[in-house]
Amino acid sequence: MERLGSWDALPPWAVLSGFFKWAYRQGLIETNPMARIEPPQRQRAEDLDVVTLSGADVRRMFDACQSWHDLLCLSTLAYLGPRRTAASNLRLRDVDLERGLIRFREKGRRVIAKPIPVEFAQLLRAAIDAGAIGSSPDSYVIPMIRKQRKAGDRDSRILLYGVKRLAKRAGIDAAHVHAVRAAFAVEFLETHPGEREALQRLMGHNKADTTEIYLRRLNKERAMESVRDLSWGSPFGAFVEKAPTRIELVCEALQASA
């Protein structure tokens, strides 16, 4: 087990604590060895070293799209910010282009109807006209790459693999569906300042605090931006002009060793 303060250590701690508590109550052991061991502290969400995507990263991924599957996968996530399973299970019957609404089945079997962004609506119409999205109401909005073998909802990891392929193609080290969802949250707030309640509804969060987790990292980064104009008035430009080049340093070293 790694350091005790790690959130990764909590599941083993919980298992051991629950087991020994049960054994003590059943009279199988005389003392509970976990009684004096404190649970590990959970690291704050905004302090976690998580995978993040900038707006520029998402645009590079759009440029890397090579198929309707790529484009519809990334667009559904980037324009509306649904969770992975909700996006994976999105069907044509959930799309109402006349009213400009789209329905996602999110956590807890909640159905969230979201307005469709104009650009995404245009993409959906083009995909339907091109036959990329089947005509059946049960057709997936994000098309299958291969024929589905099992009945019912498909494995949502199809989106995870799709995002990872796009990221690799775009030269981005790491990316996953949740990182695109977080990028959606940041992009929405940057283009609609102050509309945090609207973002909360779009993200499907019951509590505003959950939405804030996505934004605290952004706020912390912005708070440090003012350091960029710090100046000591040092003549670095003149120093750089007078500084010897790497070739000159190598020549001097060779002459000194001769």
C-alpha cells in the first residue's frame, strides 16, 4: 500500500475495517485491530493531478477526425458534455431536430433534455442525410464501428477507445471522455461568463458544489496569470546578445584542452 494519505488507499482500508468490525461483533476476535487506525484523508478533487484538455486540444482532435464515427463521438461530448454511458446510449429517437432538443439518460435513470447547439444540429442533419446515422429510431447517434453482437445497450467503452484514438492521432499524450466533458464545462463558462446555474443543469449535477469542482482548477490557473508581467528591469536582451553560442563554447573548450 502506498502512503496512507492517498485516496487510492481508502478502498483497502474500508475493506479491512469492515471485515474486522464484523469479526469483532461476531465474537471471532477479542479486539478490532483497525479500531485505532484512522481512515486516509481524501485528497481534494481540485488538487488531483487529473488529465485535462484545453480548448486548443479539443480543436486539434476535431482536426484529427477521419470518419463520421470520430466526428459524432467527439462532437456529442464536446458540444453537450454528457457522461460516457449517456452519450454511448444516445439513439436517434432521443433527437428532436424540429424542437432543437436532445435527451440523455444520465445517472440515476434521470432524463435530461438539452438544447442542441446550432453547429451540432447542422452536423446531425448532415450525418442523417449521409446515412451515417441509421433511419431507425433505435439507431445510435454515434455509429457502431463493428456490428453489435449483443442485444441491449452497447459497451460504453467504445467512446473511450474513440477518444483515445483521436488524442493519439492529434499528438495529445492522454485523453479520456471525462476530460472532454471537463473541457466542455470550461469552454461553456468562458463563452458564457457567470452562467453557472445553466452549466450545472447541462452537466446534470444535483449540487452546485459538484460543478464548482470542474471550475476551481480553472480559477486557480487564472489567479496565477498575473505573474506573467512581473519585471525586475534586468537587461536580459543585452545579455542574450552578448552570450556566446553553443558552437563558440565548444570551440573554447577544445582550445583550452589543446
